[in-house]
Amino acid sequence: MISDARETTAPAASHWRTYGPLGLHPILVHAMAAFDEHGYHGTSVRDIAGRVGVTVPALYYHYENKQALLATLLETSIKDVLDRCRAAAEEAGDEPLPRFCAMVESIVLYMAHRQGLAFLDTEIRSLEPGNRARYVALRDYLEHMLLDTVAAGIERGVFTTPIPADAVRAVLIMCQGVAGWYRPDGPLTAEEVARRHVLLSLGTVGHPDAVCEAGPAVTG
């Protein structure tokens, strides 16, 4: 017997660098795997029900339709990365350089440790208008968090990019890409990938020789 589908997310992490079991409802776990393997439009509710081991009517008892599954997964993902990014920024303090480094590190670690969820961002095109608007608003909030930090860094002479909005979008696209290529059994750990992306991101915003002071994000 599967548990109540309202139990959709894992408890909050004890620290933004800490990752435990995903903690999603089994229906969501199997829906995520199916969407990642075959795409949203290539997956049927019957496919998902078969993976879970329930009937289609039983699945509909927990989730209204396939769109509800995708929307729940995407909102779970963006809310988690937002919470971790906020926690990283708060820990780093108000200085733009360590704050920026910590936020980029937190995003890349999320993409590496939560690949299945993070990769679903490619399915934003499959969201219905209302669900898409909610998701885009949350994703825009993440972008503005980084942009505000870069703007503060420009004012203080820390960053030199003349196009901060474009630079931040480039940073986020680069970080998001980790979900598509990172492999846990590859030559780099998630932490090493994060350190490299912090360095690349610093170059993007115009501070290529910086060393972050807020933690191990950059070691040289």
C-alpha cells in the first residue's frame, strides 16, 4: 500500500551542502524517472502506474493527472534549490564576493546531487499556463537573487561585467547544465565540479582571479 501522496518532499536539509535520501512519494519517484527517460509527452499515466505497481485509477486517486505530477516535481525542485541558495547566501553574509560564490556553489551541488529533479527543468515547455507561470516566478526569483548580489558587487568594484543580467543568465545556464552531464562515478566529485563552476562564474561576472572567503568553494 503506498502512502499518502501529500507526503511529497523530504524534510529540510540540516545544511545546504547536505543531501540525504530524496524522500519523494513513490508515485513521484517513478514519474520523475519516466519523464527523464522518455520525456513528458513520451510517458503515459499507464507507464507510471506500471512502474509503481498500482492501477491507473489508484494513481488518479493520489494525483489528478500527468500534468499534476510534472508540476509537483518541478515546484518541489525549484523550492528546494531556492531554500538551499537562501541558506548559502545567509551563511556567507552581506559581502558580494563570498555571497555570490556560496550561491553558485549551492546551485551546482543541487544539480549534481538531485539530477533527476533538476533535469526536469527541460520540461518547462510541457507545463500548462498556470503551472508554468508559478514555476517561472520561482525560477525568476532565483535569478534575481544572483543579479542583486552581482549588482552590489559592481557598485563596490568587486565585479566588472558591463552586462550583469546577461552574465547572471549565463551563469545559471552553465550551472543547470551540470544536471545533464554530471556522473557520480566520473572523474570529479560534485564538490570539485562546484568549485570549478564557481571559478568559471567569477570569470563570467568579471572577477576571474578572486578567491572566495566564505568556504571551500574556490581553492585556486
